[in-house]
Amino acid sequence: MRTLNRNKRTFYYSLYVKTEDVTTTGGLKTGEKTVTYSTPIKMTANISPATGLASTEQFGNLDNYDKVILTSDLDCPIDENSVLFIDTDPNYSTTAPNFDYIVRRVAKSLNHVSIAVRKVKVS
């Protein structure tokens, strides 16, 4: 019942690809790192309006999340390294995506996947 089509919202996700060291034009490492994500992928799922008691128990004592995404797609590739575009459309500043949510935890069961997400500000 929770994954009825009328309850689903469209959002986008990007999967983690790799982390690279930032180097100068002379080839010296700066100590900084850049993270590369895949091209944003469109998905629909049930997204909770805010956290609640049922969602808190679902992830144990994890209280540092804002919403829960619920999908019946058991092959959902979203993991703790993925970034999400829920309240915004996918856009980029230079080469980095301007996502608005990160994944805090993924909980899989026999019938569905629950994903706890936290709002972040990326500039």
C-alpha cells in the first residue's frame, strides 16, 4: 500500500564513481580530493514529508535524517555513497553536482527498501 503509484514522487539520484587527488599543473598533489558521481538517474518512490516515530525505529538510533524514501524496487542501486536531487532538479556548478540530500542509511526487507536521507547545502 505504501508504494502505490499515486503516492510516488519523482526524484533523481547519482551514484558514487570515484575519488581523485587534485593536482597542480606541475603534477604536484594539493592534498584536496574531488569526488565523481554518475549522471543523475530519474526514479519514482514514496518520499515521507518528515521524520516520524515509525521511521526512527526502522533505522535504530539514527536520528540525523530528514526524510525516508520507500521503494518496492529491491534492485534499487542507491547506497550510502549516493547523492539525491529531491527538492531541486539536477544541476551542476563547474563539474560537481548541486545535490540537496545525502543518503544516511539503507534498510532492505523482503518487500521494500527504506532509505534515510538528510538535507545538505552544496555550493
